[in-house]
Amino acid sequence: MDKIKYEKDESVCACAVSLNFLGDKWSLIIIRDLFRNRNTFSQFLKESVEGIATNILVDRLKKLTSYDIIGFRRNAKDKKIKEYYLTDRGIELYPILYELQLWTIKNVDFNPSENTKKWKKFTETNSEEEVVKHYMEEYKKTRLKQFGF
């Protein structure tokens, strides 16, 4: 897999480069939703409580696709429907999501969703390495079953 081309020639911080690609809330929410097996435009709109606007969703899906973080295929029964999936590059983002969630649980008083409660319980009985490996492998199994790769 070729690296993403960063267009600026001057020296820049690696953190700043990553944030230019992924540093908005919506890109990470879409990636999170793909890990939760949401994979169509309408699922991103209707099943995420965050309420992304359609124009922002279209923009982020195009951007993430252009960076080869996600891909899509046309639904076999309805060619108008795109089914999105995480590429290997996208799956490699799971440790970042893990750390963001863990930091929030440790440092923020909030009302956790049912998904967050289940995730937290799983992290309490497994090591970081086991959790990360589990979620990445489960996604790869799902992608293989759904998309054949």
C-alpha cells in the first residue's frame, strides 16, 4: 500500500499531518461507525446519535476514500447504494480510537452510551493489546464475510 501524499513541501510535525487528515470529529465518527458495522450513507445519518449533516457526510466520505482509509462497493441488489468499509489503513486507526475512548472514560464525567458501557467492561477484563487485537480482528472477519476480502 502506497503512502498518502502530503502536499506541503516544508518540514511539518507528524501529529499536525495526521490531524490534517483525521482531525475533525466527523472523520473519526465515521471510522468508529464502520467499526460498529454501519456501512451505508443512510446508516451513518440515521444510526449515529451525533447527527451529521448530509453535506458534511458526503465531504468526509469523499475525503476518507481519497486517502484510502475507507473504500466502497455497490450493493449487489441496488447499485445506487454504496457500502463502505475500512481499508487496512483504516483498520490501523483502531488503537487511536481506543486511546481516545480510554482517555475520555478516565478524565471526563459523561453519560456513556450502551456501546461505551460494553466497551468499558471489555477493557476492564482484557489488556490493551487484547482489546485492540480483538476489535481489529473482528472487523477484518466482518469485512471478509461482507465484502470477500
